[in-house]
Amino acid sequence: GGYYLNEMSVPKFLRFLPEISIIRWTFESFCLNEFRGLEFETKKAWDAKTGEAFLDRLSFSNDTAETCFMGQLRFLLCNYLIAYNVLRLKKQKFAEIEQAQRNSDKIALPKKL
């Protein structure tokens, strides 16, 4: 899929997009969890021999689980703040209710037929 794309091969003006993607942070944390410390059997010269080599191909070698967690936390906090502000700006507006006057002698009674 598109998540196997190396970030350095993306044009510079689009490189910020993975930083604001919750899917990217989740995928990276899963990759770090699964591939760190693994040794692979290689059949071809270009196969990754270690999990760290595979992570390096994805440009994930310098990150940690804490970095991924903080990226996810920033994403969620920004979404909560945006949602709160939109709801606050779009809140329902009601007409003011005026105080009713009580005049018992001005009550109109129905006429008898």
C-alpha cells in the first residue's frame, strides 16, 4: 500500500501530510513494535537482514514508541479543540422569552350562545 512509501521520496511541499495523519502514527507504532530486534532469513542480496534495516527503509529507524504516542496524542487533541470551537461557534441561538404580565381582570371569557 501507500504506507510503504519512503517519506523522503514525497515532494517537499507535501511532506507535512504524514505528520497530521493518525493512520501514519498508528502504522509506524505497529511497525516499531513488530520489527525491532528481528532477524530475517535472506534469499536475495537486497532483502532486509534485520528489522532495523526494514524500519530504515520506511524512514522509521529514528523514532520510538513514545514519539508515535505523542504524535497520536497531538492529533487527537487538535481534533478535540477544533470540534469544541466549531460546536461553540455553531451553538443554537434562541429568542429571548419576555416575562408574561398577569392581569386577572382582563381575562376574556367565552360568550354563551
